[in-house]
Amino acid sequence: MSRKNAVKIKTTISESSGYHFKSGTDESSYVIASKHGICHKSDDCVPYNDGELDCCKSCRVELDLSSVILHKKRGVKLTSSKIYSFPNNDVAIIQVEEKSPTPLKIGKLEDNKNTFAAFGYKSDSKDPSRLLLNNPEVEGEECYFNIESNAVTELVEKSEDLVGMSGSIVIGRNDIDIPIAYSVITTNEESNDLLGDVLQNINFEEMHEFFGSTIFPQQRCKISLDTSFQNHFKTLSVVSVNDKLKLSTLIPSTKGFPFFNLSSIAKSLISEFEAILGHNADNKSMLTVSALRVLEQKKTLQPAYKLLASRIVESMMNAPHIYSTYIDHSHYHHVHLLNDSENGTEFIVSSFGGEGDLSEQLNFTLGQMLYHLNHYAFDASLISERAFLNVKYSPEECETLYEVLFGDNDDSFIRNLSIIHCVDLQSCGVSKSSAIEGQIELLVQQAIDNIDQSIIDLIKQDLSVNLYVVPMNKSNELTELVEELLK
């Protein structure tokens, strides 16, 4: 938020303020303001002039834009085209032709938490003013803000000199990239308070339909994620052991000798290997050198397969990869953000479980991950130390991720696990003369039957586990292919 976004709104009978911003999903632009600041009938409105509480919130007067003038700093005018007024709030949205580069997100207010700012135009002023606000007191659909800044030098109530600031939005004072709006100022209260309509509980669906644009995404902004890696596989089967444990069998989509061709999988893997295996945060070229060193010197730790685990979970579960522990970490794992979560911020840990005997090793690996569950708590220091986010995501997406990762999220406990296990078909005694899909499904079912009941019972306790089984022609095949491509 800056002074450049503040808008002065003038009608034939009043002056107020607004804020110029763009849609969260396209390039259409808008001004958010108060309804009463735009209303052409406020002079003759008895309830309004008698100070009747909330009369503007439920007012159904059709607002007329013909006499409304919008301009920004240095007299830059905005051309209005249509307006939407909320049926139960003193808030209106005006679509304008002039483009704004700044989107706007909606935030949640909490009593006596955080500090805020508001930019607007006092009546008869040609330049925007900035107000510093604190100590929010939420009362239902409204919120009181204390005026922290000394708006006037005289010993008078601070709010008395703020006529015209109605319609200003209240934003987080420390917002770095995308401003977060919490309220629209509607009233100068007594002493040092301003009153505003709270934005967090407003239903924006009807407004979105009216403008044909999702202006304020209701949920956290999702990360644009390329999930095309999943196209290298075909889902052979999905078995739900219970409502918390699911096993999916993925087979390579390209046939080859003796069963599958993994070349396209290996080529796709190396396109991002430096972000998963690199250990240097300075720049991408150093990450690449670092990752190559890992592939050459840590072969026994199967880095190519650990990389595969991350990419499968990222693409199959639409879960952006955030960081990985160092390759020789005793509990090596990747951490992802569940992009489609309906439960707020949720992380998922993925890990490579091995490529040995499926029945025996899958059960063992699953048990070990549950036993060491506390070792997978979200570790913000790895984000600070390594440049994964800047390597993989745009600045806007990084801002969203940083908000999620370093916000007021005290619960770092991981409740979602994913294990990828590769099956070495060469050592499984499968027949080349019989349909390979049926033989793989039989191996998977035997592994499911071998999972200890005690492990299944543990998973029922506030955990969700996804298992992925991926068959390959022979042991360590993926390592060989990746090395050939990088030589």
C-alpha cells in the first residue's frame, strides 16, 4: 500500500476516500470505498442525518456514478464504469478503466493484535494523509481502531479533523508486497477512535458474479504449480486401506524393455534437481554445482530416487515443494505445502522408502516414519538457509509462501505423510509372458495385507498417509539414467 493507491472521491455534496487496486485473478481494476461517501442522497436522508446507527449498511438506494469524481495524487483521474454496493455493509466497489498493478488480499482481525495504517484524503485536501492505527476492538461486523498517529497538533480529539477519510481501507502496517485489507473506515467516533466495517466475514460471491471476476479470492492464494510430471505415469490402482491410509500404484506410461522406458522420467527429474539437492543459497549456478556433487558423491543414498519422491508428491497431490533436508540427514525428507487444503495451512512430508522387497520394506518404512514423526516438524531455518523458494517460484508466490511459513502459525506438527516405494521387477520373479499389470497389483495387495495392524491403528489418530508404489525394470535403474544425462 502506498499513497499512489489512495483515491479522493468527490460528489456534488460530499468528499470521501477510496483505494485503487486490481483483481486477484485478472487485470480488471477497482476502487473500494464506503457507500455513504458515494451516495447522492445523503443530504436528504433523514436516518443518516439523524445519526441512525447502521442505516447505510442496509440501504438499498441505487448508487449513481454520474456525479462521482475519482482522482489520485497529482490529479490523475479514474474513469468509473459500474458499481456494486453490498446489501449489509457500508462498502461499495467501483470498476474503473485505469489499471492498477496492486492486488488486494483480505485479512482477519483479532482483538488488540497487530498495527495498521490507512491512507486517504481529508476534505479540501489535495494530498493523501497517512493514519497509524492500533488496538483493534472487533465488535461483530465492525471494528474500532485507535488513532495512534498525532493527526492534529491542537489539543482536540484526533478523530474530529478526519472528515473525508471515510472509505479509506485499513491495511497491515508491515505488508511487504501485496497489501492485506482488514476494514473500510466508515465513521469518526468520539475521542481517538475510527470505526470500520470488517471485511473478513463479507460474502463476495455475488459481487464476483456481478463483475465477472474473482476480485478477492476467498482462500489463501494458491501457488501456480506445474503438475505435468504426473503425465509420465499411469495410475494402475488406488486402494483405501481406511479413511486415513491410501495406497496408489503408478506405472510408467511409456512401455519399454523388458517392461517400461524410464528415459522421459529421468529427463524431467533433472530439470529441477538443483532445487531439491542443492546446498548453496547464493545463486542457481552454485545450487547446480552442489547438486551434481551430491549425485556423484552420495550414490549410496540414492539421491535420484529421493528426488523422484518429491516430484511425485508435488505433482500428484498438487503440493508445492518447500524444502528438503540435507541428503545425509538421518531422517531425510521433503516438506510440501498442501495447495488445495480446506483446513488452512497444512504441510506434508514425503520420503523415499526404498526399492527392496515391497511387503517387508514398505511395512518397515511406514513404521519408522511414524516412530520418528516428531523429527518431521516444520523447520523454518532450512528455508532461511536455502534458496528453494526463490529458485522455484515467482516473487509473488514467494510472498504468499513466506506469509504461510512465517506467519502466526504455531502448530508445526506434521499430520500428513507420503512414502514412495519403487519395485525392482527383475528381482520379483515376474513373468514376461503374463500381463505385468496384474502381477504388480498382486504384489501390492500382498504388501497391504502385510501392514501391521498396530501401524494402521496409529495412523487413525489424527494422521493421513499416502503410499505410492512405482515399479521399475531393475535395481538403481533411475540413478544410471540420471547420471548418463548429466555427464
